[in-house]
Amino acid sequence: MYLRSSLTRRRMLLGLAGVTGTAVLASCGSTSTLPLASTTTLAKEPTGYGLGARFPDGYNSSTIMAIGSPQRAPYVLLGSDGWPITENVPDSIELIIEHEGATLGPLTINRHGEPGSTPYYPLIFTPPTVGVYTVTLNGSTATHLFKVKEPGDLPMLLVGEQLPPIETPTMINPQGIEPVCSRFEEPCPFHQLSVAEALKQSRPIAVLVSTPGFCQSDVCGPAVEVLIAAIALQEHDWSVIHAEVYVGPNNNDFTTAPVIDALGLPFEPSLYVANAQGTITEVVHLTMDQREVTAALATAV
């Protein structure tokens, strides 16, 4: 979900579900770097599929893709009506990446997604240079363009940087945020300490920025539940923080919370994982499932 400066709820809660064209990197596979020799393997014919972007690609919004490190961008398959397909999609697709005459792929991208959510395909690769990249669905005419920039030209924090000591709201000290947690059933268990406090505990840290009660799509809705499930399976002790996006949405105050500026986020949800020293080891933006979140957590221990 993109975040806007307008104070109207309708304008601020703009989802990614209908945006066309994008690529995502598979969390359970190895990463690749252009240029590599292409193969001649052909995918099964994906007749009628289009590619739908679930990340800012530089055309639908400012890009989040940077050179020099593995980049993740989620794809969905689109039907002939232009809407994401939610059922009966393949277990994997093959994508080909082209940039300045170099070709990478076909790359096999496995299906991801929680039950009841739109299936997506995460593609991971390391862009070597800035510019425009083309992704093609193998065996199809479906293509998508996205832009890649220098890391310093992106607003958000990246892997390798330090997590800042943010005074995120807690149940004891809500910092003027109401509600502290918009989860429907009850507040989630991740509001016991702030990011600033977590950085003093010498434990791996997970920070999820999302607003489950004010989400209009299955991109951001399940993120809190996914993190709850993934953390429950961890063997190590973690400091886990969930931070809401808006100051007072129940009172039509859609001013963004300080955590948004501190992390440089123009959208949600976003998961930041850091090691015990506070160094960011993985970031997962927008649509995510338990497999990807579990893999992200593993980078910090």
C-alpha cells in the first residue's frame, strides 16, 4: 500500500493490487547477477497470462530497486481482464531479465502466498548497473519494465545499514499513536518495547511496519499474522516490534507516524530484520508469506 501526504483515508489507502508489471526474487533460491549466459530451457506455455507488479518500479511510483545487492520484487499473474489471478495458477513460472544487451534466465520462480491471499512469484537478482530492465514471462509475450538506481538515490534504509533508535509506540508509552495496534482480534504481541529499547538488548530484531486494520488489499493485510507465525517457530530470543503507519486513523488523522520518516518508507507493509548489533540483514517490502519471512529472520542469527 502506498502512503500519501493527503489526510483523506481514501487517497492514502491506495493498494498495489491492480498495478501491472513487475519482477520478484525467490527467497528460497540462489541469487543471480547479470550478465550471465542465457539458457535455452523453455517454460510451459502460460497462455493468456500477464505480469502484475506488486512493488514500485519507477513507473507506477518511485523505484525501490538499487544496484549492487540482491533485489526483491513481487510478481502476480494477471488474467485477460487485467486483474490478479487468485486460483489455479502454476507452482512456478520462468522469467527472463534483459538489460543493455545482457540476458539472464530463464529463472524458475516458485509460487508464494498465504492461504486466501493472491499467489505471487518473488524474483531475486543483483542489478549490476543503473537503468531500465526488462522482464519477460518465458513462453509468453508478457513483459514488464522497471528502473534501477544507485542505493544513495533511494529514500529507504537498505541491507547493511544500521537500524536507527526509533522511539516506536508501546502499550505503556503509545507516543500519541491511537491505536497502537489496529489488528482486528486484539493487539498483537509486538508492542512491549520500542526499537530504541530493542537495540540495547543484544538480540536479533524484527521491525514490521504495517496497518492491518486499515488495509484495502491482501498485500498488507496478512503481514502481522505471518510474522506471528514465523516468530513462534524461532529457536532464538528475538526483539520484535510492530509499528502502525498512522497517528490516529480512527479519528480520521492519517498523518504518518514518525517511524515512516525514520525508515524512509513510501509504502507498507515493510519488514526490517537486524542482527544483535543492529545491522540490517534483510528487508522484505510489500507482499510476503511465512516462507519469505522465515528466510529473512534466518539472516540475523
